[in-house]
Amino acid sequence: MHPDPTFLQVLWFVLIGVLWAGYFILEGFDFGVGMLVKLLARDRVDTRMIIHTIGPVWDGNEVWLLVAGGATFAAFPGWYAAAFSGFYLALFLVLAALILRGVSFEFWGKHDSAGWRATWEWVVAISSAVAALLFGVAWANFIHGVPMGAGNVVHASLWDLLHPYALLGGLVTLSLFLTHGANFLALRVSGELHERARVLSTRVEPLAALLAVAFMIWTIAQQSGRGGVLVLAILTALAALAIPFARRAGEGVAFALTSAVITLLTVTFFVTLYPNALPSTTGRAFDLTLSAASSSHYTLVVMTIVSVIFVPIVLLYQGWTYWVFRHRLGRDDYEGPLNPIAVAERKFGGSA
Amino acid sequence: MNTLDFARLQFAVTTLFHFIFVPMSIGLALFVAICQTRWYLSGDETWLRATRFWGKFLLISMAIGVVTGIVQEFQFGMNWSLYSRYVGDIFGAPLAMEGLIAFFMESTFVGLWIFGWGRLPRKWHLASIWLVAIGTVLSAYFILAANSWMQHPVGYEINHATGHAQLTNIFSVLFNSTVLLAFPHTILGAFTTGGMLVVAVSAFLWLRGNRNAVITRSMRLALPFTLAAVLATMAFGDGQGRLMVDQQPMKMAAAEAVCNSGHGQSFSIFSVAGFTTNPCPNNITSIRIPHLLSLIEDLSWGGNIRGIDQIQAAERKQFGPGNYVPPVGVEYWSFRLMIGAGVLMMVISLGGIWLERRRRLEVSRRFQRLALLGLVLPILANWTGWIFTEVGRQPWVVFGLLKTSQANSPNVGTGDIVFTLAGYIVLYGVLIAIGAWLMLKEAKHGPEPDPGDQGAGEQPPNAPHSELVLAY
């Protein structure tokens, strides 16, 4: 048996949890907005507005995932090695979706043809949906456990990862991110598009709430007898049930609530995992514990110092980016010359 | 081919592809930042148009570089899980620092730069592009520190309980003698790449009869920029070669196809050999210049140069039975192609500067056609440089500690790797085709016309093409 995790191991487990929560909140609405490109846009101006709500920030948001991956590699190499090789094909699909999504934004406006734009709009929407679904599938598998034997080697095919519990987890993130994206869009645009985002959100949110509640009940049943999981799962379910009612209190509240549900869901994942990094369905003896997966004390100290210095700086400048691009976008910004530089000049009086 | 070969092929394919766009982005980011600074300082709108024109190339390159970089971050765990477990304690740290310190910076500020035109005060907008440029350079430092540890492991001990390498001194890793030379060599190579691209695209536009002032300005800036960068790349590369004689003697011996140790060693200018891993000594035919290699490596007429057979014997004694010779043919030719491409880039930039001083640069079609080579030479140099350094480390993945054959994921089968390899090739093939096509389109379109130019009336700045502005 491995000893209990040390303070620094717990700290890094928490920090990786924070990175995942940050990633899901930020790229969660990016995924949602990506799907809305196909669901809400009626013309080119709409599409442009929708893409521009996340244009300045999506790339920075995606780095949360890269840093979560890098932090896992540095702090828990055993976890990184077991999970990434064990989820091989699933991870490849996630990567393919993220690659296609990333270039779509860039390619979309670079050639003036309706067919070209339609292609990349579909790519954005589908890849966003696939990534949103697969992250839920992956996390449901993490907490459910995977067939993992001696040497922490996972032997699971892609199909082994697509069991009903995992698929339900995928549908939770898919519907939740879509709602979250619609709430974000409603905050960021005005006019008719704003109205459509609001209507779509009210239609999707009951489904997201129900799926989240079902998933939490299933999780509680699966993890029976674990007090921490019970508390967090109930909190997540209650918060999810409140989503359809939050809108009355305002759009900011609605967005804050979907953010809170995403955060609680991530916390539930991490509380369920603890003290393991990856549980095994083959047998409890094969569970990969945090202490077994961890780096040395020295490496954790080094990484802690680096994080204490740089995480606040990153939060400051990313936060500042959102402040710079806080203005609602309206159709009138895009009529006339379809040139965002001109738009910015007109609106803010700055010179190019 | 077995599973290991496919895993290696996948790493090579994904990394070489990624490595087309990374040096390009690093070089262009600096170039664009310089253009924008000159606009900021002088108020001359030609520099503004130069900033926007080269900015388009930067953004296309960066978009592809960023998305293919996600694979780089994750494939260590996917295909090389035994490696990841073995080195994670050390290798993971610079990788995580790269994400936290560099990736956040470049991706956040590139968003601010694209969408911040006219929205941010000029000063802050200028700071954004510089932070992008600095972020790309920092990112290179961390990943090269990680790679240098694989070439020359320092600041570690082997944990006898786990059998894994364990970090004992982060400063030894971050300031490894290997990275102190590999970083300037690679980063200056990236600046060369950016500069060469500007030279080539400018030459392309002149050949098409475009006489926009932006092109002349860009060419005049890019030629000395490239020349300085390529000369410095060579100087640091020379230093790397000398360090390698101590740290990885086999790599250097393979690069020069020296089979046997000896004094007053000759230099091979052309070799053919059987494509076996170690063709020494009977299976190799060389045209050689007497004493030259001793002169180059040891700076002496009769200097002793160690050969492959003797190093093999020494390493066998040190590490136990096994073959420690990398594929000599690959080393020999990648080394020469890298240097040859570097020399050609030096000649092009030097020739351009000479023509410019004689005021014949804009009219010399011969030079302009030659400069088009600038589109492929830096990629060739970057690729062969990477191949040389990585293949030359074989059979090790971490020199002297872990063999490549012990590093891949035991649970990932050939079928999985072949499937994903095919997936990456298709996906990346589409990306490179579109990326190249978009760059060609932007190049053909050229910079925004000079004010008062005849053509300006036909194509006002907000014509349909203004769709293709920086922001999407």
C-alpha cells in the first residue's frame, strides 16, 4: 500500500483541479459558442458576431488544457502516462477536434466564398460538439475507473470507454457547455441574436439540468458510502436544478450559475478520484494512487514556486483581456465595411 | 516495421510538421514587432502596412503551429508512456513551465493584438505584439531545455526504489551547457526562417511587378536581419559541434563518417555507404580532403579525432553490450544538408545586400528568382537540424540512461498507431495545403496599396478583400 498523499501532492491535485475547472468554464463557453455558429446564425453578419465574441480569447482559454496536461506530467507523471496511453484513441479524437476547431476560426474569414465559409462553420460546430462530448466521456471514465493492471498499464479499447455511464457524462458536458455558451453569447451580443441566444438557452437548460442530476445520482450510487462524493454530487445536482430559474435574476446570474455548475461538477470529479489519480476496475490493488503517481518532493517544490509567481500574473492579464473586450457586439458594428479594424475605429475613436 | 518504428515515425511526422510553422512564427513575430515599432516611432504609414501585411502570414503560421502543438504536449503520454514515467520528474517541469509562462502569454496577447487594433492604446497594442514575440522565444527555451536534458542529462539522480530519474537541481537542467548553445542556435535559425520568408515573398512580389513601397522597406530590413541571424546561427552551431565531441562523440563521428580514430583526420566531402546502421569501415566510400577534419574540429594539423569503431567499443564497455551507432548515412547527410542550406541562405542575404548597395536589388530578376529558394531552404535546414540531433542520439531516448526501445507505451498496439498516424497525415496534409494556399493568396494580393498610387483607386481599403484583414 502506498502512504497517504503528502501536503504538496494534495496541493498539486487541487491545482490541477483548478486548471480543469478553469478550462471547462472558459473553453466550455467556447465550445457552446462554437456549436451556436450553426444553431443561431442566420447570415454572415451573425456568424461573424458569434465568432468575434470568443475570437480574442479562445486561444488563451485553450492553454488551460495544455497547462493542465503539462502540470499533470510534471507533478504526477504516472497519472499522465497511464491516462494518456490508456485513452489513446479517445484522446486522438479530442486532439483532432481541437485542431480542426482551432484552424477553423482562422480559416473562415480568409477566403471570400459562401461554400468555404459554410465548410468551416460546420467544422467549428461539429468539432466543438465532439470535444464537449468527449471531455465528459473521459472524465466519467476517470472516476468510474478503467481496466488497469500491473505496472499501471491500462488495457481498454475505445469501445470499452463508451459505456452508458460515460456516455451520460458526455451528454452532461455537451448540454451544459451548450447552455453555458448560449448564456455567454447572450451577455456579449445585442439585438435579435441576443434574443435567439436567450430562447435557445431556455430550451436547452432544462435538459442540461436533468442530465446533470441523473449523472450525479448515478455517481452517488456508484460511489456508495463516500460522504464527500455524496455532498458534492448533491450540491452539483441542486445547482443544476437552479439553472432554469436563474435567468429571472438576470443574464449575468444565469452565466454565473452555469459557471458554478461546471465548477462543482469538476470538484465532484476530483473529490471522487481522491486519493487516487486513476482507479482500476480490475481490482482495488491496481488503483493508481496519487502518491504512487507523484513526482519527487523537490520537483513539486520547484513547480509550486513557479506557480506562485506566474499563476497570478496569468490571471491578471487574462482577466484584463476580458475587460478590454467587454463591450456587447451589435449588428450595426458589422454593417457597412466588413472590417473589424474599421469597426473598432468607429466605435472607440482610436486610430488604427 | 514494428510498433516501435511506427511510434517513432509518428513522432517524427508530427514534430517535423509542427516544426515548419514554429520557427516561421517565431521569426515572423519578431519581424512584425520590429515593423510595428518603426511605425510607432516614426508614424510612417508604410511601416503600418508592412505590419499588417506580414501579420497575416504570422497569423496563418501561428494558427497551424498552435493547433499542432497540442499534439506535441500530449503525445509523450500517448505513445511514450514508459518514457514519461521514467523522465516525468524532470522533463515535465520545463514542459509545464512552457505552458504556464510562455503559451499563456503568446496566445492571450495574440488575441489582444488581432482584435485590439484601434481598441487598445497604440502603446499597449505595440506591447502586445512584443509579448507575443517574447512568448514564442521563451517557449523555445523551455522545450529546448527539456530536449537538452535528453541529449545531456544533468541535475538528476536515479531513484533506486522506482528506477526512474529524479530531479536534484532545476538550475542544472535550465542552464545545461547543451541548452545554452542549442537555444541560440535554434532561435536564431527561427529568426533566419522568418527573415528568409520575408525576402522570398518580397522577391515574389517584385517578380510579379508589384512596386509597393512596403516591399522595398521589408526587403531592406529583412536582408541584414537574415544575414545577421544566419551567421550567428552558424557560430552557435559550431560551438554545439565542439561541445558534442565531448558530450555525444558518436553523433559527431557519424556526422563526419569517421570510422577509425586517428591523427590528422581527413574531411569527407562526399560519401556513399550501404544503408546499414553502421557501414564502418568496409562498406563506405568517401571522397576526402586530407587533414581538414582535424583542422576544423581540433584546430590543428594533426589533431586526434575519435572514430565510430573506437567510440562503439568505449560505449560498449561503459553501457554494456549493444549497438551504439546511429544510422550513419542519415547523420552524415542531414548534417551536410543543414549546413548547405545555411550557407545558401547566407549567400542569398549577402548577395541581396551587395546588390542593394549597388542599387540593383529591385531590378535583378536573377536575384529575385534565387531568393524564392528562401521558401524552402529554412524549412530544409530546420528539418535536417532536428533529424540530425534526434537521430544522432539513437539508440538512446535519454542519452546514456534510457533506450528508445524501452520508452514506448506497452499498451498501444501497431494498429492504434497506424490508425492515428494516418489520421495525422490526412489532417496535417489538409492544414499544410490550406496554409500554403492562403499564404500564396495573401502574397499575390500584396500589401495595401501606397497612398496616391494609381491602383489605390481601383481597390479601396474596404473593398471585398478587406474580409481578409487580420481579424477573422
